Amino acid sequence: MKVQKKLIISSALTAAMAISTASAFWGNEANSLLTTYANIATANYTDTLNDAKILKEKLKDFTNNPTMILMENAKAAWLNARESYGQTEAFRLSNGPIDAEEGWHTSYGAPGGQLNAWPLDENMIDYTTNAKGRKTSGNIIDTKGMFNPGGENPTAVDVSTITSNTLAALNENGGDANVATGYHAIEFLLWGQDQDYANFIKDGVTNGALVAGQRSLADYTTDANADRRKQYLNAAASLIVADLESMVSAWADDDSTNYKAALLGKNSDATKNIDTKVALKQIFSGLGVFIKSELANERIAVAVLTPSEEDEHSCFSDNTHRDITQNFQGFKNLLLGTYKGVDYGVAPIDAMKDKTKLMDLIESANAKINQMNTLAQVSRHFDYQIRPNDTQARQIKKLKNELRAIGDQMVYVAKSNGVDLTLGDITDAQETKL
């Protein structure tokens, strides 16, 4: 009887300790995880907004005085702006303000689609050279009145003057490919067409493993639609800045009414505060879906397995290697709790007792990404690396598989932090089937 009583007491103590431990986790560690996540968001979006403002200034300089030097300065500013923005992509898919589909924070506008939608139908924006070698027409730039984007149930928009509101009204109007806004619209207007639409492998437009799009300066000087392209660039840049200002506002410190306050349970309107466990589940599943279904599948696998230069993320500037690099860096920032080499505190990986498999996968993926970057700088861009007869294509396929495996590891990362996820939670059911 004494033994039995002792066991009962022991069980009761164990249960009490478990409850106490769980309470401590949700009261302390969980809040620390969210604080780390939120502070990285604040820093990353602030950097991204600052870089976007510089891009806007350089585009204004160029459109005020179109010269080759100022065009190259604008391109350099675009490339630099992509470095900070690329890392913010890891905040997507977690029902946060960047792409929220439900909750009060949809008031931030969920600008993810306006900022980074791709691939785009460039023929909707400006001319391209088609498979017959002729310039296309019937686009936003060469239309002086009402423009119908086509697609499914499109709405015509007056494009007599190209403004931020005009572009916002056209973006994804009639379908996902009808992209009129964001970084990639600006990219196309700066670099122009890079791929040969008659034969993606032939590369008959720009000719060269290290040659990106070569838009003529005349498009901004002597061409009949030069002024409209200038309007477009400045309107698109203004919209990017406005959208990022909204994100900086959502993640700003010392604001008791914004999303950051609600995520940390400190919003002055208590009804807006997000349950800690719900928040962590959304974040962990969002990171898993991003790295597995978005980066590995949509942004790498679709391009390399097609293979199609059109499905590259930054196909006009040939900057896809940096997109992949910075997207992965953004994921690592949030997993490891660091940003730009600074430790921001408690991180999701800290709770894992055995990190070996996950870190081995990350190390292997890092090596392949570094190789991809080196080749893109000295030998051949991503569009050449993904060609079937290129040895690098096999390495990029392996990278894709490793990133998907890293995504699967988020189930174990979450479990270590008291959150239950399934493989379904970290896989987008709508991902492209290959």
C-alpha cells in the first residue's frame, strides 16, 4: 500500500511538474520566441524600406535624365533592394500582415502580391520580341485610354496616366499572370526581355551565359512611349515604398495598436491579441511551407525541371541566384534567431535536443547555394545552370530536395517547441505537381 501511495504521489508530482513546465514555456520561452521573430521582422522590413527608398530616388534620377550611367545606377539600386527584400519573404504564409487572409491585420493591405508577384506576363506591360521576331503591342505602355488586361473576368482600367493607383487596379486583374506592380515589373522595364520565346534553350535574344536583358536606352529617350515608361517606373517604385511603409508600421516598436503588439500580447485592444500557441503554429507551418513548397518547389523545381528561363524568379536581370540565396537566408534568420550576424535571442532551433540532421541539411544546402552564386558570377547565370546538359542542373535538383527535407524538419522543430504539426501543415496542397 505504501508503494502504491508513493507511486500515486510521484505521478501527481510529475504531472504537476509537467503542467508547471508547460506553463513556464507558454509564459516565457514562447514569448521569447515571438519577441525574437518580431524584432527580426522590425529590423528586416526597416532595411527593406530604406533600400526601396534609394531605388525610388535612383529611378527618379534616371527618368529625369535618361543616360546609360543613371540607368546602370538604377539597376544597381534594384539589385541592392532585392537583397534585403528577399529575406522578408520568409515572413509570408504565416497569416502575418504581408499576406494575411483573415483577422483584423488584413487592414495592412496584404501587399505580398503587389510587391513580388511572378512570373509575370511581360507582354501586358510593354513590348517584347515574339517567336516570329516581331515586337508585340497592345500593352499598358502603348495604350492611351482604357486597357483591358484580358484573362478571367478582367476589368478595364483607364491608363491615360500611369499612377500607383492605376497599377494597383491592374495587378492580377484577370489572373495571377497579369502582374503590373512590384519589383519584377520594374525589373522588366529596366532590363527588358532576356529569353527567346521561340526556344528557351537557344537564347537567341541576348546571347550569352553571363548576359541579362539589354533594354535599349532609346526606350527612355527617343521612343514614342518613353515618357510613359518613365511614368510607369516612378509609379511602381512609389507603390513599393508605400507597401513597405505599411509593413514597417505593422512591425514598429512602441506602437500599442499594431500587429507586433498583438503578436506579443501587448495590443491596447486585447481582442486583437493573438493566442501564443496559435501564433507559433502559424509561424512554424509558414516557415515549412515557404522553404518546401514555395522556395524549393515553385521557385527552383519548376524552373530546373521544365527547364524554363521564363519560370526563373528574376529572369530579366538574371538575379535568380540571389533570390534563392536571400530567401534561404531569411528562413535561416528566423530558425536561428539571427539577422545580419546579430543574435536576437531565443530561437526555434534552440529547443531541439538533436539538431544534427537539420544542421547537416542546412550546411549541404549552403554549399550548393554558394557554388550556384560563384558560377553565376564567373561562368554562367542560373538560366544556363538549369539546362539539362549542364552538370550544375543535377546539383540544383539536389538543392531542391534538401530544401524540401529542411521543410519537413519543421515538424520536429515545432514539436521541440511544444507545437504539433503534420507534414500536411508544412506542405502547400496547391503546389505545382512535377
